[in-house]
Amino acid sequence: MIPHEPVLVEQVLEYLQPRPGGRYLDGTLGFGGHALAVLEKTDGRAEILGLDRDQDALNAAMDRLIRAWPEARVIAGNERFSRFPLPMQKLGWEALDGALLDLGVSSHQVDSPERGFSFLRDGPLDMRMDPRGTGLTAREVVNSYPPRQLAKIIGQFGEDPLAGRIARHIDQARRSAPIETTLELARVVEAAYPPARRAKSRNHPATRTFQALRMFVNDEAGELAEFLKQIVPFLVPEGRLVIISFHSLEDRMVKRFFMEQAKACLCPPRQPFCLCGHKTTMRILTKKPVTASSQEVAANPRSRSAKLRAACRVSGT
């Protein structure tokens, strides 16, 4: 059984437009759902470079893809998607016909208690996309960061209006003993919510705090910003870029990037002549974000918050 259902598969194919012989980057391979769809669309004749920080997911994806299309050329890399030029260089790839990012956390990661992404089951406060790495863990952030910095993280990445109150409750709780597990943290955050507000909340009070810590620990916004800075020159003329986001901050970053790349000039409107030297590099394909149908949401609730944006490189740039 595949532990993760990809979102917006038909829409990804519509905007990516994969073709036989084309080279495609799946920067967030996960369990290979989108990559498999690309192979099926091209009768196994597309070349795919799939990257993921989670080695277990990478192994499962490659096993799945090779079983389905044993002759296909699919190359896997245990790497951050912001570093895609390195594996491309090793392969001798100079350009891409298309690139895809699915910025959500997988169902398998959320459902694995030892990963610490969710408070539905008790587990260690880890939250790293690469659990075998040596990077910062959520436990370190929760137990060592000053309250003001915790509030900033929860406010910026979780967009929780009670960020300051939550940070103070965390600080008070950790003075007695370190906060070690997901359920311990969830209880502390829940206690920070006034009873009336807690009763009206559609989601668990800790939902936004957990999201914020995950995004901070994995530098998800920084990863996306670095990727966007690099990707355009690697796309062939008319090459497609498709990005699925699940967080308003990431969606705004993608929207702003596409709008800037679609402009012929970035100078202030009142400036009489152009000094920036910017030229149009991309054409926006989605006037507004593409979202899941009601049928897909019913079948896969995770798709409810997914937003897809797409653009292509302009010929001659």
C-alpha cells in the first residue's frame, strides 16, 4: 500500500505538459506519485531527476517507479531541492523541460510518531525532513529559544494570533522540565488558548504551532526562495515550472516570484525610465491558484489546502 496520495495530479500534468524524451525535475519526489503520473503520460519515455531529503521515501519511490516502468530513466538523489544544480551537473544535464515542487509534508511522515510531525500520536520532538541528519530539531527550538524568538517563529510560520501567549506558556512549562514529546508540547499549547477560543477552533490549538516549528526546523521558506532564485536559467524556452503549496506564506512567495518574472521592468511606477535592467523571463499560466475539486477533497482531505501555480520560460530569454 502506498502511504501517501499525491494531490492535483491531473492539474500537474495539464500544466507541466510532459513529453517523451523530455527531462524533468521532481524536487520533492516523496513516494513518487507525481513522477509516476509523468511516466504514465509519456509511456515511460521521460527522464526524471527525483530529489528528496527523506531517504526512506526516496527508496520507496524508486522501488515503486522501477516496478512500474523498469526501462524508464529515473535518477534519485538524497538532496534538498534548492541544490538541484549539483545532481544535474553530475548527470550532465544542462537544461530542464519542466520542474515540479510539491511543498507539503507527506501523510507517511505525519503518521510516523517517531518523526515528531504530529500530535495525534506521542513521539519525540524531531520534525526534521531528514531524520538521519544532524540538523536542528524541534526539541532544541522549543527548549532553548528565547520566548520572543519562539513567538516570532509561531507568528510568522504558523500565523497564530496567540503566538506571544503560546511562547510564554512554553517558556513557563520548560522551566520545570524540558518538553520532550509531541503530546507534551500539544498540551502546553492547548493550555495557552482561552477556553472560549478553544471551543470555537475548528482545528486543534497546536496545529499552527506544529506547522511553524516544522517549517522553521527545515528552513522551508528559505529552501523555496533559494530554488526560485536559480531555476529560470535551467528551463528550456517554454519549459514549465509547477509549484504546489499548502501554506499562505509559500503561496505568496511563488505568486510574487511569477509576477516579477513576468514583468518587463521592476522600477518604481513613477520612475521616468528603466534602470533595473530586468527583462521578462516567464509567462504566467495560472491567473489564480488552481485548487482541488470537491470530489478530490472528499477522497483526499489533504488536498483541501493545496494551491497550484504554474509558469513557463519565455522564448528568447
